[in-house]
Amino acid sequence: MAATLELDNGEHITYESACKKDANMINEATYPGARRQLFQKLRVQRVAIQDIVRHHLRLRDEDSCIVEDQWIRGSFNVCIPVEVRSAGFNQSLIFRCPMPHKLAEAKYPSTVDKKLSSEVGTYVWMQEHCPDIPIPRLYGFGFSDNRHFIHEQRMPFYVRLWRKLQRYFRNYLRYPILSQYVFRPACPRLPTAYMLRERIGPNTGEILSDTWNEYRKEPVRRQNLFRGMARLMLSLARIPQPRIGSFEFHNNGTITLTNRPLPCSVIILENNGSPRTISRNETYASTEPFIADMLTFHDDFFLANPNAVLSMGDCLGQMAVKAMLRALSHQYIQRESRNGPFRLQLTDFHASNIFVDKDWNITCLIDHEWVCALPAEMLSVPYWLTGCAIDDITDENLSEFEIVHQEFLNIFEEEEVKMAPTNPPAITRIMHDSWKSGAVWFWHCITSVNAAWSLFDDHISPRFLALSTDSEEVLSQYWCEGSMVAARRKVAEREEYVKQLQVLFDKKAGLSTEGDTHS
């Protein structure tokens, strides 16, 4: 039986299939072991988890607090169900811990804490400014350096009163928002950061992805979903932001828009070896430098990834696309809005983060860790609404998406008019213009993990001139000085990567690496 590698999702892959993957499978093969190691550390700390929950909820010794055995694993976090039973509090909670091996923590220490800081900042912002967005209640959180913050409701009356007065005067003076979370030391220490939040159960709804394929073409459910999604997007985007970036939670309980913009694609690529192009607290007052840095970030990942190319032709094609994206970027920047205002956007808005009722009305939105203030032109109709990967939206799939796109945009406009009846629907116009000009595909190239080449060839290049093999070879030379040297190096890296992948599979099979090789 052929040797296989275990993947992070629990599936197994053969050598032949692994060779065809764009991702660095040698790196991804380390995830299951790292995950098991983290889980083991957390299971050993079950008593500490219970003590931390007690600390946040101010439970008595006789109150019941049980860490359940069935844990829920996501792409970036593990969710540990906790059942609490006491005289004044009976509820199921989620003790949610980021997984350091999925967040580039080993290469860039404190990334986990920065990620949690950004997510908490988003939570606080939404609690203050978006009460119409249904989100789980956040009871508290802690960082890996043993800083713990509890909800002020659990504090004495005089503390709550003092903070209420502070909040009033800070709002009046337009100081940074003071959250409802207060620093409170705790003795137990965990190997990672955490959040303690309400558990969303069947009484609230079910995850959209569970019924997506079955009902996505049913008109009534789909319109209910589109209306709910439009309201969420508009609620976040309605308050202009002065900079491109993410929120940051500070030790004094305030939040500011001072963290780097952190779409989920950035952390995925950093975790796969990309050098960090945008420093920790770098934000942008203008669109152009943000685009330039994001393109440089993708260039750096291309150079760092040993599995970036399949052949010399593939390499030159990717280099040509990278050169053209930079050359054409000015076509997609709106001069009148390049210096803001910017809009808060969900960069990980998918069916597994949305809870709905039986009619697909949205009942809860979970996981807000990748919300950023970005150029308004980046707002778009979610690409997954026709059930396709973004690089599969071509030909018949594109025709289907165009219909769904227009349906969503019509509903979006109706909701925007309801939200601000005296103003023209400005955000809808931006999204319409972006679709009409093809800018939507450029922005997807900026934020995509691995689809930029396909998106450029399918949607951007045909608007100008389709690239031939000869033109790709010429244009690739404008990507960097000594491009042919770089191309030969990338091809050599791919060959070495395949050899190392073979060694990994041979070890799995218990074979000597000095024996026969795969063809």
C-alpha cells in the first residue's frame, strides 16, 4: 500500500497528489503533529482552564465548571466547550485558543497575541457601533504572557460606575474607545492565548455550510441570506475609517486602529514561509503604498516558496503577471478616494462563520479575527455564492455568478437605501463600478493566497491583451533585475522540493532514502 501523509483536515494524501499541490506540503505535513502536541498540552491543563473560567465568571468553589471532551477545530483555533452550572449562571461556553502552528508564531513571536488583540478590538468596536450585528457574547480573554481581562460586569459596583463615567467623557472628548474589559491578574497560565465566549447552539441556528449545497438555489432562502449578509457588510462599512489597518486592544482597555492590516491570506502566507513585508504596527493613510506593499508581499512569498513553480514556462508566466499587476494597479485606484475614507470589511466571510435559522435569516456571526479597514473598492459580492472556488468562476460558472452578483447587488442597494434614505447608495455604486471595470478581480489578486495568475489570465488580461508564451517571456524580465537567474533558481528549488517530498514519503513508508526514487 502506497505511503500517505496526514493533512491538517484529517485526510491523507499520496505522493503523486502531493506533487500536484500548489502549497508547500512538507510544511503542511508538520501541522497534524503540532496540533496533537498543542491539544495534549491543553488537555493536561484542563484544571487550569476550569480555574480561568471560574476567574472570569467569579464562580464559587461549589459551582460546576466542566471542560467537555469533544473539541472543535477550525482553521486557526481550537474551541473547547465548557459547561457552567451555578446559582446565577447556567450556560455553555467556548474556550477558544489560537493554534500557534497555524499563525506563524514560531517565526514571528507574539503573532498569536497580536491576532487576539485585533480580534478583541473588533469585538469591542462591533459591541459599540454595530449592535445590529448578532455576535456571541465575549466574557473575557487572556494573552500568552498571562495578561487576563474580564468583563466589567463581574467587577464591583463602584468600578463599573467609574468606568461608565470614563466612557462618557472619553466619548465626549473623542478619545479612543474604552472597552468593557478590565485587567485582572490570574494565577493559571496556558501555552497559548484564549477567548471565553458564549457557545452558539441549535437554539440560535445552524451553521450555513451544513445546508449550503442543499438549499443555495432556493430563491426565498437565498434572498433572506443575501439581505442578512448585506446588512452585516453595510453595518461594518457605514462608519468611515481614517486609515488602512486593523484594530488593536491596549492594556488600559482602549482600542485603536493601529495594527497592521491583517487579511487572513496574509497570515496564511506568513505561516507558509513568506517574509513579513508589513511591520506589526504599520498602517496606511493612502491606497497606493498599501497596494505596493501587498504586491511586494506576494513577490517575497514567491521567492521564498520552494514549490512556487512547476516549470520554467510556469515561472515566467507568474513573473509576467506579477509585473503586469504592478503596472496596471493605477487603473483600479479611485483617485477621489485613495486617501480615504476606508471601510471595515470581513476578509474571512464564508459559510462556516454564519449561523442561520431554517429560512436562512442570519442569527449569528462568529470569528471576527480578520476584519480590516481597507479601501472601499475592495468591497465585493462574496465569490463563493455560486459554490465555486474563485479560480473556477469562468465560462458557464461566470455566467451563473453574474446573475447571482446582480441579485445580491440589488438587495444590497435596497438595504443601503433603508440604512441612509436621504443619501445616495454610495457603497453600492462603488461595488457596481468595481465589477463593471474588472477591478474586483484585481483586488482578489491582492488578497488571494494562490489564485492571482488564474484571475489575471481569465479576467484582467482579456480586457487589454491576452498574454502569449512569447509575451510572458518578455514581460517576466521586467519583474526584477536578473529575472532569468531568479527563474532558473526557482526551477531548481522545485526540483529539490520534489526530492525532499519523496524523502518524506519514503520515511513514512519505512524505506531507505538511498533506494529507488519516484519518477
